[in-house]
Amino acid sequence: MPRDPQTFSVGEGHDPSEHGWSLKTPIYETATFVFESAEAGKRYFEVVYQGAPLEPGERLPYAYSRLDSPNLRVVESRLARWEETDDALVFNSGMAAIYTVFISLLNPGDLVLHSTPMYGATADILRNLMGRFGVISKSFGPGTTVEEIKQLIGGDRLAMIYVETPANPTVDIFDIELTSSVAAGRGAITVVDNTFLSPVLQRPARHGADVVVHSATKYLGGHNDLTAGVVCGRQDLIDLLRHDRYRIGTTAQPSTASMLGRSIETLQMRVERQTTTATQLAGFLNDHPKVAAVNHLSLLAPDDPSYETYKKQCLGPGAMIALEVAGGEGAAFRFLNALKVVRLAVSLGGTESLAMHPWSTSHAQIPPEENTANGVTPGLIRFSVGVEAVEDLIHDLARALDQV
């Protein structure tokens, strides 16, 4: 029997005999499905809306595409294999996935501890939207100890520790095992955003994470042509999230699920190529006189406080680079405007190399003093390395740095 997730990426969840012997799962662009009988319809909604358990060997049919579709089930089974979790769900965006996790698993008065820096939209939801619902949030930075985390909790009711590792946009890493042990000791859950490394290079469930989230728009989709989100995790939590996805309609469309399934087949090859190229580029940038600092996991030295965490939980350094251009925002803008091969755009993880300025875009809603404290400065550039030839990318970066 196959064991490697790359093998499951190709055939898992698809039985050609159920789809007219098609090699690929057809795209089921239908709003509704026909029930075999009135009894079958009743049974479907007993399970979906009333929570009745499935009988041994029973397979749930389909009813309505807001709820489920064959394309979703195929790609969800493959994603669960990659993340080594019980099950997975696909949503219509990364933020839809993250918001559904928060709204489903948190209650008024709950405390969420979250790593920082983190993606600006996630921070905004936690502090503002969930704050309006009575959820308390507190942050902790890289290198925070168990005792410091416990002091942050104080007398509050800890419900969740949310960890984005590596962090967006600084590529700082956090110890999943450490945070998971604290959460488990308080009866809380650990949620890990694994977008930056993908399951090719990090499997948070191995280190105690209960739930893993992704912006599937990024590496999982990998071609900058779809928007989706993914949640993988324990079966009890996934069942709860699935029910709330039914309610609020954050389910991905069949066409999106189909495209995502296509992309999962090449995930490992893309990520490995991008990682190899990024490692070479990080070395080039680290030696350049106009670059004040570079953060890429390949540059971690054994005496770095994050080195042991990296060796323990990461299978490779990934393709995200944070670089600080000497000269602040003006120098950063001159550099970005001079790029030709690398495109100036938000998002990451696609086949195209992309660079952007977090201070003025993805993290613009974070107070400036907080950004600065977290290493998000006016001179910082987030660089997502694509699949282009490394020599062409080095030439493009060198020419743009001449303008700084």
C-alpha cells in the first residue's frame, strides 16, 4: 500500500467507476443533486443538520453545492493525507477558513494567545471582529518561554493558542511543540497556520497541533489562479467546523476544488524547486552590501535561538525571504520599482516570484510602533521565490539593488 503523500496526491479519493471511468474527477458544476428517494433525502439531513452518526460502511450522498460536492471530497482527502490529520475542509478563501475556525471554536470570554508578527488580516479579525464578540487576545513573540506564556494567560480562560510559523512577513519561527504542551495543559487547542512552508516542509500535527490552517491560494494552489482556504485537523473539530461551514456558506466552489486538486499533484515538486532557488538567493542577498538584513531559514546558524526549533519541526527552509533594504521606505520603493522578472504584487507561493512592501500593504492596519517592535519596518520587503531560473532572478535582484 502507498505511504507517501505524493502518491496520495495523484489518486486518493477518486474512483473512476463512480465518475464514468474518467481519469480525473469531472467538475460538478451543479447547484443541487437529485436524491435517490425521499428516504435518502431525509437521511442526508439527519446527518448534516441534526448530527446523526453515519452507520458503519454508510456513505453520505450529495444534496446541495453549498454543503458539499464530489470535487471537495476528493481534494479534502488528499490534503488530510499531506497534513497527517483525520480530515480536512476546503473553504472559498484563506480568511474564510480562519474566520470559521475562530467563530466555531471560541466563545465570549475566551482567551486566544497568538504569535506575532502575523498576517494583518488575521490580527484584525482577532482583535476587532472577535473582540466585539467578547474574545480576548494577547500576543507573544519569537523565543517566548513556557513561563512567559503562562504569565500572559494569568487568570484568563485559555481556549486557543494560534501560531503562524514561519511568521508573515518576517519568517520568524515558533516552537509548535512548546505551545501545544501549554495549550493541552489548560484544556485548550493549538491552531497552526502552515501557509509559508506547506505540508511538504512542515507537518504541525506531528508536533501537537490540533488544527492546521492554510491560505490555499498560496503554495497549495500554487499558480496564482484560485482563491481558497484549508483547515485540517482532529475529526471532532473538523465535524464541528464542517457544520458551521454549512451554515455560513464558506464552502469552496466545485471548480475551485478541482483546480486545487490539480495543484496538489505538483505541490512537492514546486515547493522543492522553489526552496532550492530561495536558498541560493538568500545567500546572494546576505552578501550584498545594500541589504541590511536577510531572514531565510537556511541562514540560521547553530547558535541562533531558533535553530533547534527549525531542525526539530521543519523539513526544509522554504521559499519565503524577508530582506531589509538599507535606506527605509524610499530605498525599498526604488528597489521594488526596478524589478523586472520579479513582479510587484501581494500574495505568495505561486510559480511567479513576487515581492511586496508589508509596511504599506498587508500590515498597514497594524499600528506603526507595533510593526516596528515586531520587525516589520519601512525598509522590509517580503520576497516569495517562484520557479524561474535562479541566474535570471539573481541578475534581476542585483540590477534592482543598484537603484537603492
